[in-house]
Amino acid sequence: MSEFDVLPDERTVAETVAALESHGFTVEVVDDLAAAKDATLARIPHGARVWKNTSVTLDETGISAEVDNPDGPYESVRLQMTAQNFASREMKEIAAAPDYALGSVHAITRDGELLIGSASGSQFATIAWGADKVVLVAGLQKVVPDLDTARRRVREHSLPLENVRAQAAYGQDSHLNKTLEISGEMPGRTHLVLIRQAIGY
């Protein structure tokens, strides 16, 4: 097992939650995937325009299927976007300012910072500013001591696993071209659902 798959002890969880809350995030810790799905969807009103980032965590919790169900209660921005020509201006405009953005993170520091890595950076705009509200879902194995370790986690752990997924999904390698580091948030905008399980990467 990798050092980056190890769940933190309860003291570390409590300290991390307190640090995140001091930086403007709201935080909810749940025991399993079903609880994470319930906690996430409970925050999103029916009829909301929802942008969902590509995420193994969102897929495995069942959140992706619920949000992107064309017959479901939400207006899926991703479905609207993928109906456009790839990387067109219309595609970007549709995704720019949803009511809610859903995603995950690659690392969470004990002092309350978040780090997300990406090849294209397509998920950054809504999380950083565009969406009215953001919900991020992550396994607690992503908690690391500091920002240097967070960056190493993305390079040494997340990227190789994402590369396997990208090869299977797109027939090409992934790359760590861009990172988003979030050290604070406007109070009430971003909510974290943290799972007491190792899920995602």
C-alpha cells in the first residue's frame, strides 16, 4: 500500500476539519460512499444547473450517474456541453457559470489547503470562481501534512493512476500541466464532503 492510501487517525481528521473551516470552507465527514452521495445531493436543489468534473470519486459514489441522468432532477451542464463541438467557444460558455460545481481534490493539507492537478485545467474555472456553489467530495486518504507533500502526492500517486484511466478512456497519456491550489474561500460557497474510506486518487 502506498503512503498516500493511508487513512489519517481521528485526531488528524479533527485538526484538518478545523483548519478547513478556519479558511472559509464548510465540512462534513461521512462514513461511506452512500452517505457521501446523500450528503452531496442534499445540498443541490432540484432544477439547479450542475457542472460535474470528471472524477473517479463522483463515479464510485453514484453522484455522477445521478447528476448526469437526462431524466433526473438536475440540469446537467456536462450533457449540454458535450453536445457542442469539442473545445468550441460555445462549449466553454455553457460550462463557465453553473449554479453548482461538483468535483474532488487530489490532496488536502492538515492546515486547510486544497490541491487539484489537471492536464487541461478545464475543471478549475468553475471551482475557483464561476460556480455559485461548490461541493467537493474526497476520501480522507488524501489528507497530507503540508503543501509540499500535496504536490508530491499529485505527481507520484495521482498522475500515474490518472494516466491508466486516460489510456483506457481516451487512448492517450495524461499530463500534470496545471495545478490549482486553494488556501481559502468566501464563507458559505464551498462545502467539502470527506469520506472515512480510501476512494479515488
